Amino acid sequence: MFSKAVVRHPAQNLGQGLTGADLGCPDMELAFAQHRTYVDCLKQAGIKVTALDAVEEYPDSVFVEDTAVMIPFDGGTAAFLTCPGADSRRGEVDVIQSALSIEVDEIIRMEGEGLMEGGDVLLMGKIFYVGIDTRTNMAGYEQFSKAVGRFGYKSIPVPYNDGMPHLKTELSALDEETLIMSCRFKEHKAFSKFEKLITPEDEEYCANCLYLGRKLLVPAGFPATAELLDKKGFTPDYINMSEFQKMDGGLTCLSLRW
């Protein structure tokens, strides 16, 4: 499903980043270890991983997914560079641009009043589902929709009430036909054609999984969701994400994949 990925090593000051989790400050030794395990899982799935140096100027910069959306097309890949909703993160886009410019065939950059973070963007088949909230606005969505349309993709806006950082905080893919989600999205018409697995109450964090084709990564420590996945026939690799959970980060947040 993916052959390449870009990750960034965590900054030592990760704990100074944006979060509403109220779970305390991350243990950095453990965060580095969890990040290494994450990268190893990508490699085990046959993905060539480019690991970028930490950027201490931007505590949230380990969450590279928010800075760009990758757009595969016949014969190449484009990168749509976003404009994060948080002012403190906007410099991360300049930093990632230099890295992606040698990896992709085309760079497209958000302009004007558009806001977008990649954590609000879910690709299923040839359709991008885009969460509209405080971090991604309609102006950003419209620019993005026009850009991906050039490459044969459709896009669907998914407005939701504030209360979670991104669309994929509580919604992600388990395979090409199945979504895992919190009850917030259970009846949403945009996802009516998919099979659904609903996370139990208090295990919503487990709704951010990472489907890699050969592997499915799921946050460890959520037994009720693990039981549901087992009953549905899924055999994921469970990975401890405790220190990134403290910073509102999940499995999809830590890489750009194409």
C-alpha cells in the first residue's frame, strides 16, 4: 500500500507542544523508544523510511502528518503543503518543504486564508475525507479539493463539532473497506458505505490506527477494542503510544506515507 515514509525524530522539548489531553508531560526516554519501535514497524512493512532530524524550535514537529498531504498519481507523487491552524506550528511547513522537495514530483502549497492540518485528512480509495473544524477550514478544503481534483481524486468535507484535535483522532482505516471510529461518527452519512467498528466508551484513542497494507498498527493498552478487533478477524501489531497520547498524537500523526 505504501513504499515510502518520512518521519521526524522527537524534539527534546516535546512536552512544550500543544495538547489538551491532561495526561502529564511525556517521559522523553520512553518517547524516543516508542518512536524507534514505530519506525521499525514501518520498515517491517516494507516501507523505505526517511528519518529527519529533530527541530527543537518546534515542539510538535514530530507530528509530520499535519504539515502535508501526500497525493499519489500515475507515475509520481505530489505533496500538498498545509497551513496549520495553530500559529506556533506554521513554521513546520517551511522545514518539511525542503525535505519533501527531493522526495516528490510536485509541491503544492496552501495560500491565502486557507487552513489545514493533515490529521484532518483521510484517504480511502480515490476519495479524500476532510474534517472541517478549528484547524482545517472551508477555505483550506476548497484549495485542497481543487488540487487533488487535478490528479483524479474526489474530496468530501466532514464538518464536526470541536472537542478533538483532528478528524483522524477518532476515525481511521483498518483496511480498504473498514473504518474504526468513535460513536461520534457512527451515523455520519459520509461513511455509510464502509464497514464500521465502533470503539467502546473511554477507548476512543484507539480509533487512530495505521493501516499499512502488510501491517495494521493499533495503540496498545485498550483491551475492549482489542477484543473487538480479534472477533472481527484482525491481527494487528499493538504498539505503545503512551507518551505521544499525552501530546494528542496518534499513530497516523508520526509519518507522511505514500
